[in-house]
Amino acid sequence: MIPAAFSYERAGSVEEAIELLSRDEDAKLLAGGQSLIPTLKLRIARPGVLVDIGGLDDLRYVREDGDWIAIGALTRHAAIVRDAVLERRCALLTHATELVGDPQIRHRGTFGGSLAHADPASDLGAVAVALDAQLVARGPNGERTIPATEFFTGPFTNALAAHELLTEIRVPAVERGVYLKYQRSARDWATVGVAVADVGGRVHVGLASMGGTPLRAAAVEEALAGGASAADAAERAAEGTEPPADISASSDYRAHLARVLVRRALEQL
Amino acid sequence: MTSVALTVNGTPHEVDVEPRQLLVYLLRETLGLKGTNVGCDTSSCGACTVLVDGESVKSCTLLTAQADGSEVTTIEGLASADDELHPVQQAFHEQHALQCGYCTPGFVMATVSLLQENPNPSEREIRQALEGNLCRCTGYHNIVRAVEAAARAGA
């Protein structure tokens, strides 16, 4: 499979990337390419211009910033897995990232690229919403911060404007977090994924593959805040969700998996 | 066309390529390095695995243009100049870790990358680290033995 023809621009800086994006309505950003290139090969995506930001090494970092950890958007999955600061202060992200794709994909794929791709089955999307991560975007009019819970606007669509790019993801330091996923086979997407974290004394629950975007299991969180047991709260995991039916699972089965995985994750927390 | 400068198995190349060219086709068709196979062509099977700057990557899921400035190693680049097999190749040979051989270059390259990151993996770690490579001759048991043998040999 060969992608449809496109023209290719290599951005030497964030500013240049924004400028290149602004020049053409049909331009698309290329980070690690581990989601985009398969969709180009299937010709699901046929951009006129690819703006390659993969060489922007200054967007690869992990820095402590008080109670937060700032992660450059182009930090590769493999680097996140190896990062000692994250393992100590946000191990939920470390462990979830270890389950993304396979080693080859983790060597090239980036944290920001994965989030911007906005796959509803994404492990990292569920983790980002559970953590209340803050996503920093830069565009022609400067910088703005988008909460993860507002970033995902639909399947494979996000809140970035046409000429904006993601530069940084900020996650809170958390002492307790668990990510569990059920998959039919090795390196399959999550049939259902569940991220649970204690953020500032409140338990947050994120869900992958339970609707058109990564979701928060609001009913579970409410029940826990009201003193419900893990088992009772987990019974409400599918409330307010619209789990898809596809070759991997029916909607009912996904709802069942969500209840089981949320219970297990809460028990492990 | 896009100009790309990269090193493949120690030899520098400067090429002008169509932006949509995938690295695996530069390797196979332009440079004639046909040890790197195309299997599934969907980033699943790992037959096209090569090292880019020392790390395993699926060359069907990388544009040649993205490899600009990189050092690429393919299966042809592992053996020494006098054709002595790389310890991982030797271990796959001795442990009979292949049948038809189609997936083997990818498994070998994935193993080289694994052992650089984790020189003494457990059996479980080996199986997890090779989840991006498929063998349809059901040769996984001997592949795991070969990786263990290569690790013992200090690959």
C-alpha cells in the first residue's frame, strides 16, 4: 500500500510549523507517524501537504514543575517508559505507555501525536482525561492551554484549530494510579481500557473505547465520593457511555468489561 | 522530490525520493537490500523491522524522508565483514528459530534492539518485547530460546 501523493515540508521550528500550516488549508502535521502513516497508506487520509515536525528535538523533554510534570509533545513513548521522573511521580503514565502498540511503535510514536490523533480506543487518551492533563497548544495567536477533558471532541477529532500544534502536555504528580486494558490479542487496540488515579484526594476514572472520545466515568467518581465501595461504584462504569459495537465486542460486552475492569482497577489502587 | 541523506549499514547515501516513499522500498528497491521483507504492510507483523539510530522500527511505517540524517541498519548489516554471523543470527540458526524464514530478519532486528535495551530479559519479557513480530510457522518457542541463547552469548 502506497500513500496518495503529497508534498512534504520539514519544519525547523514550532514557528515554522505554524507558518507552514497556515499556508495550506490541506496541510497535516506529521509527528512520529505511527498512526498517520497507516491511515495515509489506507488512503483514509489524503492531505495535500505533510508538515514534518519529527525533527523538533526541543519538544522532547520531561521536566518537573512543582506538583506537575511537563512533557514535550514529541517525547516518544519509549522515552516516557524509561523516564525516571515519571516513574517516580506519575507511574500511571509509565505503565499505560508500556502497553501502547509494540516496541517498534513505541520507538517512533510520540505522546502528543497519539493524543492529537484522538483515537477513542487510545490508552493515553483515557489516562490523560483521568489525570486532568493540561494540553498546551501554540498557534498564530500565541499559546493556550486546553484541559484533556475538553480536548477530545469526537472520534479522531480534537479541539486544535487548523493552524495550531500541540507543544506540551502537563500531568499532575500522582501517587496512586492504575491502567488496565482488555485486548483480544497482543498489540491489539483496547477493547476497553480503564485508567484510575487519585488526583488531589479524589479518584478519577478514565475510559477508552467506551464512546466516541476518551471519557470520564462520572457516575463511578460520584459514587466513590459519596462513600460507595469499589464494587458498588464500579457497577456504574457504563452509565452515560455509548460503547461501540464492532468486530471486537458488542456494546453490552464492552459495558460489562468496563464494570469488571473499573472494579479491578479500584481494588488495585 | 525530497533530498534525503542517510547511512545504511555504514554506507552514506544521498537520494532524491518521492515524499510518500516508505523506507522499506528505499531499502529493497533502490538499494537492493531485500533481506527486509514486507509482510502485512499494515504495521502489524514486523517483517520489515530495521534499526533506525539503533532502535527497532517498522520500515513500512516510516517515510524515507523521516529517516533523513539517521543511521539505518538492516539484516544485511549485522554480520561482520568476513561474514561471521552476528550472535543473534547464530542463535537463531542454532536454536532452529525459523521455518520458512520470512519473518526472521524482522525477528532478528527486533531481538538486537531488545538486547540492547535489556541484556538479560526473562522469558516473559522476551515474549512481550516481540509482540510486534508475527511468525506464521508457529515458531515462537524456538524464537524465545534463540533470544535467550543470544542473551547468554552476550549479544
